[in-house]
Amino acid sequence: MQPDQTEGGTAAIYPNNTGIERATISGIRCVKSRYGVYLKNRWTDATFHFCVFGRYGTVLSDILNNTQADFTFIDVGANQGLYSLIAARNPACQKVYAFEPVANTYQYLLDNVLINQAHKIVPVNAAISDKEGIGQIAVQRGHSGAATLREFNPLLVSRTDTIRTIDGSGLVRLLAEANNCIIKIDVEGFESTVLDQLEKAGVLERAETLFYEIDEKWTDPAEIESRLRALGFKGFVRSGSELHYDVTATRSQVSISSQ
């Protein structure tokens, strides 16, 4: 996403000089983020900082916190699990499917599920792609949220990891019970492929809200909006900068704050 410019053990809570609460829960050192969920310490990662200090704004978090009708949250590019954890706190959320392919980041996701006792979350250590099997993902040191499956220059990435991939046929089985879906797609330029597979699996037709990232350097926003309008989405609200921003797509024209 585009940033803006408990149970399970005794928690020893104390504030530091940033006003962020630190804790040890289930033997794991963590902090309470501005979004109200606990995250395992990962201070060398830029994405962790954005999550902890509330740099992603409140558009999606407000939707996940305030939705009252029963829903399923599908988190494609879950990273450390911020939005999955937020969704899981809402009593109306029936289940969360959190897709995170990078093994190291996936372990942080698992630890954060444990810390927050978020039993509704189904972690999936795979990326959605156009074929089922294995693939290569580019990973940036110090910024876990920049990992991408799109074509990349090997000279510009820190490393590549081998990951598991899942296509539309696999999603049919995995997401068979997902209804009234809220879907977040944060895949660094691989959005069209993810949408292809969600549509083939019949998941998009069960979605009420779609929240996705656009970077116009490698994604055509008009193409994505056109295909979503053909599927019945009517409202499109941008939040972020001029060329790099998030879009909230809904099946109604309801007003959504773009903060």
C-alpha cells in the first residue's frame, strides 16, 4: 500500500520516547502499532515502520473496522499481516485469507497471528500467479513491501527468492467459502495477473470492495478500472500521490474518505 508523506502470555507494556507501546507476548518482543494491533519487532524494515507509525492512512483500516455485515477479507500481499489483523478484530469478519509468498516475511506474519491470537486468519505461504508451481520473486533489503513478481532488473534487487505460486484453479478450492469479500491487492505491479486469477476462480463476483495499489510506472489504471466496471464496480476513490496511489473500488457510489 501507499504510505502517507491479549491473550497468549503476560504482556509487559511500557511506553518509549515515541509514544509507541512495547510488549513481550508469548515470548515475542513486539510493539502496538497506531492501528491498534501488535507487530513483532522488525526495526530494520521500512514497511514495519509504516505499519507501526500509521503511515498508510485510515481508508482501508476504517473499512475493515466499521463494516457491520458479515464479510471475508482476502489479503493479497499480506506482508507482516497489518490489515489481516485489523480485519480479524471485527466481529463481522468471518475469515481472513492472508497471502504472503516470501518465507522470511511469512514467518513474521505467523508470529503476528500468534501475538494477536487472530484465529480467524488462514495464512497462505504463496503468491497468486498465472500458473501453479514455483516462481522467483525480487526482494529488496530493508523494505519487505517492495517484493515483486513483475519483470525486474537483477542489478536493482537485493536478492531473488524461490516461492510457491497458486493460480485460479487452486483459488477455487481455497476460497470456496469466501463471500461478501473485501479484497486488498498489494503486489507491486502484478495487479492485473492477480485480478485475472481471482476472476477465473469466481471470487471477484463475490467481492463488495476492492482496495488496490497503482503505480503508473508499470500499471495502467484505466485498464483495471474498465475491467472492474464490467464486473459491476461503480465507485472508484483514489488516495495518495499523483502517480502512485491506492484505489478503493465499490459496487455502490458511496462516499469514502480519501485521506
